[in-house]
Amino acid sequence: MEKIKISKGFTPRLAGMPDTSFIKAPTPRIVGLSAMDIPYIRPKLLVKENDPVLTGTPLFCDKRDTSIQYVSPGTGRVEKIWFGNRRRLQEVVIALDTPETFIQFDPVPKSDLKNISKQDLILRLKQGGLWQSLRQFPAKDTADSSHTPAMIIISLNGNDFFSPHPGILMNREKEAFEFGLDLLKRFSHRIIVTARQSSLDLLGPVKAHITHQVPDTYPAWDPGVVLFHLKKSSEENTAWSITADHLVMMGKFLLTGQYPIEKMVTITKKGEKKPHLLARQGAPIKTLVGSFHSNDMITTGQFNGRIADLESHLGFFENTLNIIDTPGEEEVFGFIRPGIDKTSVSRAFLSSFSKGPKQVDCTLHGEERACINCSYCENICPNGLMPNFIMKALHSDEIETALEYGLLDCCRCGLCSYTCPSKIELTKILSDGMDSYYKDKA
Amino acid sequence: MNPLKKIFDENERHFAASGKFEKLSPLFDAIKTVFFHPSPKTVVMPFIRDHLDLKRYMTFVLIALMPVLFFGMYNTGFQSGLAAGKTFGMGKSFLVGAGYVLPILLVSYGVGLFWEILFASVRKHKISEGFLVTGMLFPLTLPATIPLWQVALGISFGVVIGKEVFGGTGRNILNPALTARAFVFFSYPVTLSGNVWVAAKDAVDGFSGATALAITGIEGESITRVLSSSGFSLSDLFLGFVPGSIGETSALCCLLGALFLMVTGIANYRIILGGIAGLAVTAILFYLIPGGQESWANAGPLYHLCAGGFLFGICFMATDPVSAPGTHTGRWAFGFLIGFLTVTIRVVNPAFVEGTMLAILFMNVFAPLLDHLVIKYKTSKRIPNV
């Protein structure tokens, strides 16, 4: 096991780390398949309201490549199809029926994996609605199945600081995980498995598969950061990545021939230490979060998730829900308070002397101002970018300059926006710049 | 609800669009946000944010300037007493000094704020906190004897030409406070050079209000000896009991402020340390060159560091993040070259006894070039990703 050293990044002392036990969530009445967490997708609906569906029935596909399908996480009837602005598909909601009936594919026994052609494996994964769990850098779009990546990075830890502990899943699904690893070896010669230092002790038998250990500094475990620190040539820029829970799903799907419907999720809240939840794919957020102040914000990642509507459902790529407080009133003389419990990268608050968890809420703590070139963003960027200069290049439409500065190495971890004292939405500006370049190129 | 909040809420409509005082809405907003820290909800990721904002950032610079300001007031009074042939006590020195300094400070803030509001109102943006620092820095670089109308003219030039014509805070190339000072320096040289550094209504005969940098030795006598015999011992220069601009005299107070700024991470330590290193290296080099015993070339690094406005400039002016380079290596070079140029101008150019202001403004102009070179080097080290 090698260690990857990451000098930048940031670990705020946050309260609300989930407990490492888990409980089974009750079966919900409805499940949903969200299209909101799928990057770049142009969804094409394959079902209508009131259609009966089985677990594994394709509900929509991607217009850019119709063989990429997104399948129903439950058996029942399409209750409602939600559209957002400009009729963009948001969610397909399924009212569950019993008994659960799966679309059955041929299982692949362990010993047979070697005998099945790569094309056949790709086809099965696409039909099973799991191919899209492989993401291709630099934009992290769905992996191009005709491409042979220089490496595939498997991150055992999710996007957020409080994402599920991989040990809980691995102790249940060791076999599926190892099968998944064997499967990935068919696609690339180099398989990288990374885990956070703090997750290692609970990993048990799977620990032997870890190739790289990363520090507990956010976002060291992000595949984009791992890739940036491992890559040696520009061929590696198009590496693939996959999360451990998706790899387990792939393994289970091939072993059983059925779409796996379980999902380990964490619900985190300041001052609470909730156990992990073994929930369903596409479980309604309302039933997952439980009691909730209407003012608070629910996100699927405090730094790099999305705001989850209480009425929506957990997406395919999401496995954590963070409930973030909203403060009551504006602080009187807020700019000059000693700030004994305020989180900050800087040392401009007394909190830098105390070790305990700090106050976090979902507000900006200030107003947007012009960039003053303070380099706070450069000091924190895990991939050695200078977000302020890239932002200025993008604002003046100098896309070539932005690329030269390393725009595509951005892993969208959100730390530059987090730290900016001028409250500039750097991550959004960089991410939008990257998206528009990527879409233009495609 | 807070009663003050109620007053603000009730009067907000007058300043809203189509309100009676619509044009003054930036002023209303600026005052309101001093009392009630604005903190809107995040709408895009990341959803949690750092607590540091520009209000606190700039306030910290003001806090760092407090020792300099208060000592400046005290020393102005103290020097004025000396000039009159008396020794004022602590309280009297401070009061007399405040009598000279406060009007300058008020004019600087008042006139500067007028321009800020005018531009904010026309451009429909909020008043940036950067002005709080500019309005404080400019008076501290002036002698207490300056006529108030020149203060008003100077700050107007600094704010309008130094900053607003480029688009406001964050977009200026030169430090606005130094631009203001340079304007006064070149337009009214009489008020900023010679024996103007002590404010006294009835000076005794033969009292010279010149600064240490104006001293040159007599043939055959070393500069350091001449300096100490003229009342500029190293300890006086370090503590600041000498004539000079309001804020520049005390090296100790500047260093205290700099330490505060570096520890809190508000000012970039690279500029300050680079500057001191540049000054020390250059001063030593000049010292080693034979001859010039009676000039500042032979004063050595400590005298160069403590005399004049170098420490004030490098700690508070050069660390202005907007006009300094935005890359770390660039900052080291920027600081170092300011130190180098300061000593060089002091020693080599007889037209200017003090070089800090010009050195910083000169390097401000070169900051983008330094950035360009550093970024070019850094990007050449990256694995290309296009």
C-alpha cells in the first residue's frame, strides 16, 4: 500500500460524523429515479405515467448514447414524472408494489468471467443500468466504452466528509467487491483502489486490495485528486473512476443477474451521531431524513453535492444527506466578533486556538466583492490550480489560457468557493467553464 | 427584534429603488451592514462557507494600523513640544498630536467616502471595504503640517484616478493610498519635502524638522555618528521619537502591526520578509562598496530599516493584495525588489531622500509581469490537460 501525500486541501472540524453501526431503513411507499445528479445527461423518457415497471426496467436513456440506460429501482407503477424548467426531466416516481419482480439477466459465475468477451460485458452492464457508474475524466462524463483507460480509480470513500464508511459495506459485500475488481481488470491494466486513512481499520479483508492510502484531508480521496497526484503523462488524463458502492453493485448484478436495490446511506446533522442506513436505491429523502426544520438545508454533499428537495429522491450517484442549519438573525457587528466557534481557513478568528467542532451553517457569511488576489484559493486547491487566475481567464473568454492554467484538472471539490473571502463562486465559474468547453468539444 | 434593526428596516424603503434617497442606497447599505452582518443563504455548491469575509479582512488591517496611528498622534505632539523647546507629557503630547492628526484623518475619510458613494451610486454596486484602509493609510503617510485642502485633493486623486477609473477595488494597478501621496508629492513638493515634518506653531530658533534620511555626514565622518549626534540614534529611530510622516516614524509599531497581519494570515508574509531581505542585502552591498562613508550608502541595514517609511510601506502598502502580485514566488520577488529599490533610490538618487513610495509604486506596475513569468513557469511544469 502506497501513501499519497497531499499538501493542500482542508479539513474543517465538523460535528455530526455518523456512527459506524447500521440499521435497515423501512421500505418506502414510493421510490424515484432522479435525473438531477447525472452530469451532462440529455434524458429521453422510455415510460409514461401509469406504466407498470419491474425492477430493472429502463425508465430513461441518454440521448447522446441511447444504449446508456437508467433503470427502475423498484417494481410497481410509474406514479408521476416530474419536469423542471424548460421541461427538463427531474424524476420518475414509482409507486411500489409487492412482490418485487426483477428483470432477470444471465448470471455470470466467478469462473466464467474470463470467458466472456469484453463487448458482452459492456453490453450487460449497459442493459443492467450500471455502465454509467464508470466515469471518465477530465469532465467525469459517462465512460466511453470504446476507450481503454490508462487507469481506473476506485475510491472507497464517497464525495462528502460524512459519506458512508466503506468498512460497513465491504464487510457485507466482500465477494461482490472482489468480483468487481476482477471485472475492471478487463477494462484497464492499472486498477487503483484508494481509502482514507481513518477508514482503514474497519476494512477487514478488503484492506489487502487497497493500493493507495490517502490522508484524511478533504478532498484527498476524490478520484480527481488521486489522479492528479498519480498521473505522469497526459494520456492518463482520460482515466476512469468508480465509487466502491457502484463497483459492488456491478459485482452483485453480474453474480445474480438482478439489479441491486440496496444502498448504504448516511444522514448527518450537527450534534447527532446517527447510524448508517441500509436504504433502497432512490429512497424518498423525506423518509430518510426524519424530523427536520423547514428552514434547514439538505444537501447531498456539503462541499460538492446539490441541494436536495424534501420531496425528491436520492440519486444514483448520491449516498449522503447533510442537514445544515440556517442561522436565525443577522449577527450584530458580525465582522469584528472574536468568533470562538467560527470555521475558517484563516487565523482571523479565535477559533483557530480551540480544537472542538466548529459552527457551520448554509450561509455565505458576507457579501460578494471583487477578487482582491489574496491567493486563499490557490493555497487550498488540492490540485495546484490558481482558481483566481483561471476565473479571470474565463471571464475574458480566454479559454485557451484557462486550459493552459489547468482548468481540466479541477475536481470540483468546492474548496476555492469555500475559502474565498470575497465570496466569489469560483467553483461554479470553473465548473461552468469546464462544462461549456467539454460540451463544445463533444 | 433589535430596536436598531427596526429603525433600519423602517427606513429601508426610502433608499430602495424609487425611494426618496435612492442615490444614497450604497451609504445606507454600508452603514446597515456594519451593524448587521449580511449572510445570505448559499445557492450553489459548496453549501458551507468560511467565516472570513472582506469586511473582517479589511477591519483587521485597520486594527493592525492602530498602534501606528496612536503612536503617530503621540509623536506628532511630542515633536511639536520639542520644537517649541518643551517636553510634553504623555497626555499632552497625545492631545496636541490628535489636534493635528484627526482633522487630516477626517478630511481623508470624508472626501474619500464622497467619491466612493458617488461611484457606487452611479455604478450601482456596494461600497467596498477596501476604502476603509485607503482612507486610513493615506493620512499616515503625510506630515502633520500638510494643508487640509491638499489632503482632500490627494485622496480624491487616489480614489478616482488610482482606483475608480480602473473599475474600483480589486481592479486597480497601483495602491490608491500611495497614488494619492505621489500626487501630492509631485504637485506640491514644498509641503512634502524639507523641514516640514514637525508641526509646531512657535518653533525655537535653529530647530530643524528634517527627517533622518535628509542627513548627510560631513567629509570624513561616518554617517552613523552624524545621525546619532543629530538626535537620530538607532533606538530613537526604532521606537519612533523622530520627525517624519505621521505613521512612519516608529519601526516598532509597524512591526507590531505586521506581526499581527502575518499571524492572522491577512497580509502575505512573503512580501514583508522578502522586502526586509531585499533591503538588508542591498544595504550590505552598498556598505561593502568602498568610499561614501558620509552618505547613506554606509548606513548599514539596521539604519535603512528603521529610518524613513520603509517598514510602514512594506508592511501596509506593499501587502495590499490587489496591487501586489498574485503568485507566491512573485510576492517574494516583489518584496525583495522593493527593498532593493528603496535603498538604491535613497543612496544613489540625490533628488529623492526617501525611496519607499516610488519603489512600491514602481513594483506595483511590474506586479503583473512578475505574475506572468511565475505562471508561465508553473504551467510549463504541469502535465498538459486539454
